[in-house]
Amino acid sequence: HVQLVESGGGLVQPGGSLRLSCAASGSRFSINAMGWYRQAPGKQRELVARITSNGSTNYADSVKGRITISRDNAKNTMYLQMNSLKPEDTAVYYCNFENSVRRIYWGQGTQVTVSS
């Protein structure tokens, strides 16, 4: 069955960096777009960054210039390099992907906490 496994979350001080990874497995169909979303307490889940199979990216305005999304298609793995982290980046981060038959899958989430 399809699995997305996120890793790399944790506690970091403001201004610090973290790198999240998301490994997808079990999909019978090719993976098209992949994305990172986040949900802070009391808020709706929001898009952080998205990357297509050919490498096109888009970012939320709040993270532009600080966060970079990338993927390794051969490994079905996606990354989120987060620099200059702020307390408002604190959230549970979820990865997802859409396959070639337009089915969407979500990971379990990884907690990112930015605090001194």
C-alpha cells in the first residue's frame, strides 16, 4: 500500500535551519506533483511549497526566500530545506503527492517547533 514517511522535524531556535524529508513508496502509478503543507494549532492547513515532476515550484509568500523544496524522482523522495526559521513557522508539517490518476496521498506529519 502507499506510504509517505516524513522525517527531520524537531525543535530549533529562531534563525535556525531544519531539513525535512518525505519518502513515498507503494504507488502503482507515477507521482506527479508533491507538496509540503503545515497546520499550526487553531489554524487551517496551508500550502508551504509544491513541486511538479519536472521541477517547477511554487511557494507560499510567507516562506519565499527562506525555504527550498526539491525532489529526487529516482528515490520518490522530496525535501524541504528551511532556513531563517521563525516562531510562526511552528506547525505540524505534512507531505503529500498526487499520482498520475489524480489520487492524493498524505503523510502522518512531523512537528516543527521554533522557539528559544
